Amino acid sequence: MGEVKVSVESSVATITVSRPEKLNAFDIEMLKALAAACDEVEANGSVRVAILTGEGKAFSAGGDIKAWDGMAANEFGHAWVRFGHRVFERLATLRMPVIAALNGHALGGGLELAAAADIRIAESQIRIGLPETSLGMVPGWSGTQRLTKRFGAQIVRRMVLGGEMFSAEEAHGYGLVDAVVETGTALAAARDYAARIAMRGPAALEIAKLMIASANGEDNGSAVEALGSILVAKTGDLKEGVAAFAGKRAAEFKGEW
């Protein structure tokens, strides 16, 4: 889909949110395009690292306020908030590490988008914040949940309750971003970091990402089940069980790891 572009070079995929005329603000179609992009990247076995960035002068201004116009409360809660939450969760749980290259401001849903990445590299001119309460609403795409788990409750309180916005350097000091680089260089810096990650064992990266998420209280159930399923899938018992089912015979498990 045109509003989210995917390119793959070697073992690195780049996902670009591409609605520059709207500062990469999300509407429903753009959320659908991001979900499709995540599926595409996940299915590409050659990809070991993904980079997420924005086209133009913004990373993302969050949700397109005009897209809410005319939505009934039920539609807003389900078609907009819950659907967007699922899409961002899809991004956060990609099997490979994700680096957000913040080439411009990341506000509201844009910051929630960046928080779904594992590493954030910000250009020096950007600002970040969660301004939703100034519009009479609350963060809906895990701004009060994932951000609190990853960065701490107090900094989230300051953004959500106090409306504070932070420069890249301030955000770095609070741990909201991992590095600050010169204007125009975030994507290049992200590619350098991606190359560093790609040299490491892909299986170890995937499993380590799950383990860290579990330790941080991020969807423990799915992380534990994914780890268990990966382990079982590597055993001889699974192969024997499938073969026995296909051959309509009793399985002879050997407990081979």
C-alpha cells in the first residue's frame, strides 16, 4: 500500500510511513497498510533487522484528527483505538529487532509508534510528546501502557497530564530515545546500527527479544508460549508426533532435544 513502503536491502528491511502531506498522521487505511507491511517483513526469512522511519519532515504526527470526525463513540473505541492498538502491537512483536529512525517530530500516536520499536535514534531538531489530553482524549495506542513499562510512569505523567514536550536531548536524558544525531542523519545512523545487529545470531536475537519483553511485563503469556513453541519445534518429539499422526500410528517419543 502506498502509505507505507517496504524495501529490503540484504538482511535489513526499511518500513517508511509515507503520508508526508499530513505529517505522516494515521488514518484507518494507513493503519491497515502498516499491518500489511509488518506481515510482509515478518514473512521474509532473509530479514534480520527492521528500520522504521517517516517520509518528509515528520516521523509521525500521530492520528489524523480529521479521521475521527463523525465517528460514533463505539466506532471510535473499536474501529480506531482498538484496531490501532492491535497494529502497533503487531509492530512491537515482530520477530526481529526494530529500530525507529526519528527524522522528525513524534507526537501522540507517533510517539506510541516509536515506542513499539526496540531502539530509537532521534535527530537533534525533533520534539516528542503525548498531547492527547489537550484534545479531550487519552492516549489509545499503548501510550499509557507500553510507554510506562519501557520508560517509567513519571515521565509519562509529565507528557500526558502536564502536556510537556521534550527536545531530542531531553528525551535522551530521560531514556525515551537511545541516541541523538545531526539533522538528516537518523536513517544512516539506523542503518549502521542495523548492520551491527545483523552480524549477531538471528535465532538468538529473536529469542532474546522475547525474553526481554517477558521480563518487562510486556504480554508475558504470548512471549512464554512463543518461546516454548520454538523450543518444542526443535525437538525430535514434534517431528515424530506429526509423522505418527500422518501415518495413523502410535507415536514413539524419545525425548530428544
